[in-house]
Amino acid sequence: MIGAFIQKLKLTFADRGLRTRILFVLGALAAFRILGTIPIPGVDVDQLTAFLSSNEFLGLMNMFSGGGLSKLSIVMLGVSPYITASIIMQLLSIMSPSIKALYSEEGEAGRQKFTQYSRMLTVPLALVQAFGFLMLLSRQGVVTNLTPFSFIVNMTVMVAGSILLMWIGELISEFGIGNGVSLLIFAGIVASLPTTMQNIYLSFDVSQIPMIIAFIVVALLVTAAVVIITEAERPVPVTYAKQVRGGKSYGGVSTYIPLRVNQAGVIPIIFALSIILFPQMILSFLQGASNPALASFATTALGYITNQWIYGGVYFVLVFFFTYFYTAVTFDPQSMANNLQKSGAFVPGVRPGGATAEYIGNIITRITLVGALFLGVIAILPMIMQGITGFGSFAVGGTALLIAVSVVLDLVRKVDAQISIREY
């Protein structure tokens, strides 16, 4: 296994084009980490540390910004506004036939327009989040001496930082390897590991050894399960009809179409986290409202939302929903059936056309149920363990592990695909 890995590394870096793509990704991630260390003006570091330690949901926001929130950097909003904009656009694609046509029927030009609309929607969403964060942080005494002018400047800087990250993510997708937004989140997770290990070391107690061993075992089991489910496929047999052209016979071969159990990858987790964080941020902001009734309502609602079991239930439902949703948006059984029919292929025992589309759709529905349940259970498993053991902040770590493993698997798959193309 080690020899095969070393051989794959040699093939990867021996190819000039692939090597350039990988170096571009590393350069973009390095730029992202540098941006995450530049703070906005007027930050009270002591107040910031105290505020973050008393607010659990900001740990997830910090993950989205690659640690930028813990330093109140210019990219503290991370890619969250862009992800939210993408969710809204894909929801609209279900309700609007014209937007759906852009995404799935009009080819590359249509997808570029769809992406452009997502970018445009990112700006107002980033403005709303920047305004909410600044108001929340100023009321907590984290950002001091905010005049109207400095408020506008800080808001502009935060929005510009979010747009810059969106651009870097799209550059990675275009000129690098893998999904740029997922890789940025992955980079933030990896960057937080040294701090996490240091905190565990400083707070280490001998009595925690059994619990730490249990967490390590669970992490290994989760990693193995994520790998198995992500790589699992349901083969659909396909036979190409025999054709005679110019005295030569073509076709007549049998093959299969691999349908993945988890077609959506890590996207449902990212979507679900983005949706969960947004109302928490709004309610946290409203807690400081001058209207007592509004402030009381926000405090009560936030108490319900941040309840561990309610939070876990909503998280599970959102992950489950987005797994089906993203699969439905990106995978079209009718289009696959039409392509098979045009190429003279058919599924044995199934009529071409509509019957084939229905057959493939039923298979996708069944196997996606397995993938959706798996992602939902793995997503809330760390929260359940945290509730049982009381060991702090493991929920964030479990979600981070799930995202990290999925992103690495996707990246390895795409590198393998690039190597195969060059070999052929």
C-alpha cells in the first residue's frame, strides 16, 4: 500500500500540468491563511476571547472562516454568504423552470450565468451578516470606538473579504483540483489542529485518558465508515446494441453505470451548517435590542435553538434533506436515460426512454436514503457523545472530521482521474 502511494505521488508530480494545479491550490490556501491573520481595526483581544469561549455556535462559524473569526480578521465571514447564496439559487431552480434550465439544460454558458447570479446574491447576504456581526460584537465590547464612519469601513472590509474568499475558491475550482469552497473550509479545519492539540495538552488530566482513547477509536471508526459509504457504488448493468456499419460490427458489449450511494458528497453538511448558523447569528444580535419584548423573544428562541437535542434534531433533518435535495439538483435520471437511448444502449429488461429514467430514479432514491441516513447519524453522533460524556467542543470536531475526510476523498478521486486521463 505504501509503495502504491509513493508511486502515485511520483506520477502526480512528474506531470507538469498536474503539478502546476497542485501548487496553485497550495498557493491559494497559503494566501487564505495569510488573510485570516489580518484583523479589522479596534479589536479588544481579551473581550473577544471571553466572548468566543461563552458562545458555542461561533465555533462552527470560526470553522467556516478558517479561524478568521477567532482573530476577527478581514475574512471573518468566510465563505458562509456564498454558500447561503448557492443554497437560495438552487432552491429557486426547483421553483423556477427558467433558472433550472440555466443550471441543467443550457450547458456551460447557462451554468456560468447561474454562478454569476449566486455571486451577485452573495453581496447583500454578506452585508447583512457583516452588519449583524459588528452590532453584536460592539454590544459585547469586543470591537470598541465604533464611529459611524469606522462602522461603515469595517463593514466594507468584511464584505470585501468574503467576496475575495469566494473569488479564491472559484479560482481553485477552475485552475486547481477539487471544489474550491470545500478546500477552503478544509484548510481552516487543518489550521485549527495545532491549537486544538495544544489546548488538549494544557488541560490534560490522567482521568481523561479512557475518554480520549474512546474518542480516538470513534474517530477512526467514523473515518472508516465515511470512506466506505463515500466509495460505495450501486452498478446498473448496461448493454450496447450490436450495429453493423460498412461490413463491421460495433457494440454488443455489456458494461455498467456506477451510481454512488452518496452522490452529494460533503455538500449537505456544509449547506446544513450554513442554514443552522444564520438564525443563531440573527437571534444573538436581537438579544441586545432596545425593545424588551424583542430581546426577550430572541433570548427564549436562542435558548431553544441552542438546546443540544433540538439542535441535533434540526441538524439531522437538514443534512438528510440536503442530501436528497442536492442529489435531485445535480443528478437527472431522464437525461441519463436519453443519453443511453441516443448511444444505442439499454438496461437489460427495461424499456428505453421513460421506463429507464424511472428505473434509475428509483435506484437513486433507495441508495440516497442510505447515504442521507448515514450522513445525518454521523453528523449528530459527536453531539450525542458530548451530551453523554460532557467532553467539550467535540461536536465541532466531529463535524470537522466528517468534512475533512470527505474533502480528502474527493480530492484523491480527482487526482486519480487526472492521472488516468494523462496515462490514456
